[in-house]
Amino acid sequence: MSAFSFSQDQLRELAADVLRHAERCGASACETDVSEGVGQSVTVRKGEVETIEFNRDKGVGVTVYLGQRRGHASTSDFSAAALRATVEAALSIARFTAEDHCAGLPEPDLLAGPETAAMDLDLYHPWDLPVEEAIDIARRSEAASFAVSPLVRNSEGATVSAHAAHFVSANSLGFMGGFPSTRHFISCVPIAGKGSDMQRDDWYSGWRDPAELASPEVIGDYAARRALSRLGARKLKTRQCQVMFEAPLAAMLLGSFVHAVSGGSLYRKASFLVDALGKKIFPDWMRIEERPHLRRGLASSPFDDDGVATRDRTVVRDGVLQGYFLSTYTARKLGMPTTGNAGGSHNLIVAPSPAAPADFAGLLKDFGTGLLVTELLGHGINYVTGDYSRGAAGYWVEQGEIAYPVHEITVAGNLRDMFADIAAIGRDTVTRGSRTVGSIVVNRMTVAGS
């Protein structure tokens, strides 16, 4: 992969130039973000190279304030003339916007100081990956999926991706910070079956450090076994039963909770969890921690997008909501302090239930009879009411054992009820982006089928 074209020092100087020009032009405050990214992605399908993509991008975002009028502009041109023009464009926009009493930079004492901003979280692990090697890795992963069974003879492809980026954020209150980071992944999507009975499934591994990625052969093999296990899928008759969301889907369920208690949803009154702070939402034993400073964490950062210092905190304790996810702006809209979550959540970790078995097999045994969901389709969530309805596929489980695969069903409920009715959380944790959680069992949902 190609190296960056600009150093961190150069990005810092560009950011400083923006701030100086904004001050000269009469802005009462200014914040800017200067970034550069470079990446490579290779996809192989049925042994042949399907796509090779390289990207190199850079950009400067400028936000200026004239009192409480805000203007924003951006450019991908790092020349001095372009930076000046971008500042001036943002100022022109600000002059025509309405005043917003919540607009403005964070309170100075909340900003990350130089020592905090320079915190080394070990997020940068570039992958020296020649395209020929990336092709070989993708082929090995796909070949491993084909080797599992003659019934695996097609594929949507295997992909190997490596990406590196760095940035500097700064504002006119004296904050400046930035760092490089990397993110790499290997994925495989095999198709199994014959005739009209065809099923696909996938698996992937993604981390900051390529040394932590699962082997391509393990990824391909596991993805193929998942696809094969779905052959002969049946429909279910409509019923109410307990439902287990496999760990990757449990991470999506956690994402729905984050959305509902994020500032934008709350101040717009577009959430079923408005005014839920301090109230019990989950079972007594439920605990969710936010850990922004995990080394190599996929959502680690010493500061948020506003430059506010991040900190460890407990979001849910004993089932009770302890804190929202707020940026400077959304916090002001709610009359509350920021939680350092401009840009999103940081490494949420959901503790397993106290009596959770040691592994997924044990959790399945305790589960007994019900629906194990391994795929969700569609976007049927109403965050105003909490109503939840998603197309699904997975397995019918009887007496702790998978009986047969199922498809063409819908799982439905209400998120408020689903959260309160969580029966167990497994120790089979996976990390998907900013969320780490095991499989989640909900006591009762409606499963709609034939």
C-alpha cells in the first residue's frame, strides 16, 4: 500500500492556516478537520480476479461561526488558495443562516489537552500488501470454502481490504489533535446447493492489525459450513416463541439501542426512549460499558469529533440507563453536558448474563426450544414507537439442538419490550465496529411465517 502523501506535521500546519485565515476574515470561532486516506481492495470470484480497487483521498472540512450563525464548507484541494476560498465560502454561508443558540465550540475545559490528545492507543498497523498477495489471500479463502463440499460450487466472492488514514482536528480555542489508524478485513461469501435449493452465507474478520485477522482458510471454511447448514430451509407457521439473535445480529440490536438514546433522536423527539435517563430499560443484571481508550479498539479515540476528551463510563448499570450519547450540539439542545460522543459511540462492551454458559453450545442448550436468527433483512424499525419487524432466516431449535434451517419469516415485537425481556446474553462475543456482545436471547417475540 502506498504511504501517505502528507505528514502529521503538514496536516497540522494546514489546520493552523485555516484557523488563522478564519480569524483574519472576522470569524468569531472556527473548527477544521484535515484528513487523508489510502486503501486497496481486491475481490476474487470463482478463482478469477473480479475487482481491484485503489483509493487515495484527502479533504478539509471547515466550520466557522459568526456569533451563533454557523457555516460549513469543504474541499479536497490542499493549496493555500483553495483553503482560503473554503474558509470564505463557509463564512458566506454563515452570514445567511439563522442564529442557533446551541451552535458553537465546546466549553474549553472539556477539550482534550495536548497530553490527552496525543494518547497512543496503538491504532496504526499498516499492511504491506502487494496486490498479488491480496489476490492470493482471497483465492485461498474462496478455495477453502469450495473444498468443504461439492455442494459449494459458486460464490459471491472473497475480498481482502487494507486501509490506512490519518487526520488532524483543530479549533480556535487552542485544541489540536490527530493520529493515524488502520482497518483491514478478509471476507468470503460462498453459495451452496443445487437446483432451486440455493443458499448463501458469509463470514469476515476485521481488525486494526493484520496479524490479528483470522486465516483466510478458516474464514472460507466457516462461511461455507454456514451456507451448507441452511440447505433444505423450511417456513414456519406463525407463532410466539423465544428468539435468539446470533452475536453479529445482537450487535445490530445494540446499535438500535444506541440510536434510540443518541442526542439527535432525543432532541427531535424521534425516539421511544425520550426521557429514559435513570429509568430501567433492561433486566436487573444488564451492564453496558463504554471504553474509548482500548488499545487497538475499532472505535477507540482520545477525543470525539468536537475535540472533547473521551472517558470510560457505564452506560447501563443494573438495567438502568445511566447516560445518553451526546455531542456538544445535541447536549445543548437537551440542556445537558456533552458525553464526548460527537461522531458516535466508542467501544461498547455488553457483559454476559451472570449464569451464561461458557460457550455458544451451552447457551443453545439452555435456550431449549425457539428460533435462532442468523440473518436479518429489511429496515423495519420505527424508532418513534419502538415497533420492530424484520425479515429473518436462521434455525428452529428443539431441546437445545438445531432441528432444521428456516427462511422467509419475519420476527416482530417492540424494542422497549424486547430490551426488558432479554433472558440471557452469551459469552460467544464478537466485535462488530464499536460494539462487542454475545448472542442475545429474548423471551418472547412474534414469528410470522406461512
